[in-house]
Amino acid sequence: MKLQLDIQSFELPLQHPFTISRYTVTVQKTVVVAISDGEFTGYGEATVNPYYNSSVESLKTSIENVKTVVEEVSESIHPTQFWKRLEPKLHDNYFALCALDCAYWDLYAKQHQKPLRRFWSEHDTNLPKTNFTIGIDDIEVMQSKILQKPWAIYKVKLGTKNDVEIIEKLREVTDAVFRVDANCAWTVEETLKNAVILKELGVEFIEQPLKADHWNGMKILKKESVLPIIADESCQKLEDVSKCAEVFHGINIKLMKCGGITPALQMIEIAKANNIKLMAGCMTESSIGISNLTQLAPLLDYIDADGALLLQKDIAKGVTFNDGEIIYTEKNGSGATLL
């Protein structure tokens, strides 16, 4: 078996400007890798993200630097072994490592003629529904986005001077479950105060209210908050899980931050051992990345897999959603293909 690695970059215009507490995005740049054995092709994706110093140039350079290593794989080694070969060479670019790891898992599953998730789950029962994300905007615009996209669960981005008012106004137009994500913008006092009101407004949990390294503050929140607190920016890699388990009620695993499906499975194992809630989330990405991400759904309590729904036009087809319910394809692997 001789492998071939190909790299493509794309620009993905969004349906609406997407604003969080740190920045606004109107066009999401992304890189897709394809690993082929001549019969089957696996796909993986990594996006540009300024917070994590990910750029098209750095992704392409890192992936090109390991092209020979990938193409020298001469037998169908397990994805865990594939990841171990690449990680030392991509230690400084886990976004690139994620794209390659996911592409290889996809290829491996196709070679073994089964859906990717069947390597860790026999059934597709009791899957969590994905939320649909509402970025920061004028309240009327946020309301209109909800009215335009009726959904079972919304994640609402916060980090403004009127966060509670936003949720109050959004509650006027929907009875859906809310989750809020402050992206590190709140203080301990704000979080504790806001949580009381937000709980009454039907908010399920708060994601990453404090700065990523504010561990003492997180410890207070875990003890005193009336709503569960889920780690995101504080939980990037495998080694972060045990520390987060002490001061959060749950973690949000992002494949690009941790380096792909291989370490994500290990993070899930550690989180379950520590009896904390499990969520996996996306960046704003195409159905390549989303189809890989949703393969983890049978292991999770929550999932944030709406990235491709925010695009004007997808570059791929794969998993779809019905009011948040995950609809897998009939294909093996992740089920995703480039259009």
C-alpha cells in the first residue's frame, strides 16, 4: 500500500458576520487534506484561527513537512500508531496534526469497510443534539437569526456589557434550550451573578466564562455556580483534562486543539474516569471537519457541530442535521466527500 497526500485550501464565506468576544469573521479560511491508498480516500480539515496562531501558510507548511512520512506508510497501521509517528514532527501545530489524523482515521475506516464511529460505538442511540450558534450582534439581529433558524438548542455567544439582557430578549422569541459561551470575557463575580438569572431563563450551562489560566477563579465557580461550567479554552490538549476535571463540571473537546480523533478518544476516557460532562465542539468549518467530529457523538453528553450550517456554501457533503438531530450518511468512514 502506497499512500498519497494532497492539500487544498479554501475560503468559506459565512451567511452572516460571526462575532465572539475576541473578533469577527466573515470568511473562514480552511485547509483540507486527502490521504489516498489508490482505492480509498480519507479527508481531514483544519481551519485558520488567530487565537491559536493557525494560518493557511503555517498549516500547509507543517503538512508539507511530513508529506514524506505520511507517504512512506506502507501497511495499514492503526491510526494510533500513525498519530504517534506524526506528533513529534507536528508538536507545534496540532491543527495540522488534526487534519492528518482525521484523514487517516477516515481512510482506515473505509479500508475496513465500516463507519468510523463503529470502532468505539456499536449503536447510534441516544445521540446528543447539536446546538446552533448565535454570534454577538444587535439584539434584534440575534432574534431574527433564531426566528430564521428554528432549532432545539442554541449556543449564544456573550461577552458584552448587556449579556443578561441579550438572553432575556432572545427568550422572548423561542422556548429552546440555551447554552451560553462567554469566551473568557467574564469575571468570577459576573459569572456567579449572571448564572442565577440565566438559570431562570432556561440556560443549560456556561462555557468558559473566565480567562483560560484563571484556575483559582474556576475553582470558586465549580463550588458556587448554580449552573454547570464547561471548559473550552482551558482544555486544549490531553494533559489539560485532569486539571480541568478538578475545577470544571465538564470539558469541550476541540479536535483541532487536541490534535485529532486519536487524542480526543483518550481525553474522553480520562473525563469519564473523572465523572465530568463531555462535550465536543467545532470551529466554523466545512462538512469534512463536521463529519469527522460527529463520529464521536455516541460517547458525548453534548455536541456543538453546527460549523458547516453557518456557511453560505459548503465545499463538501456528509453528515446533516434535523432540528439538531444528527443524520449520518450510509457511507463508510466519516461519510464526507468534497463536492
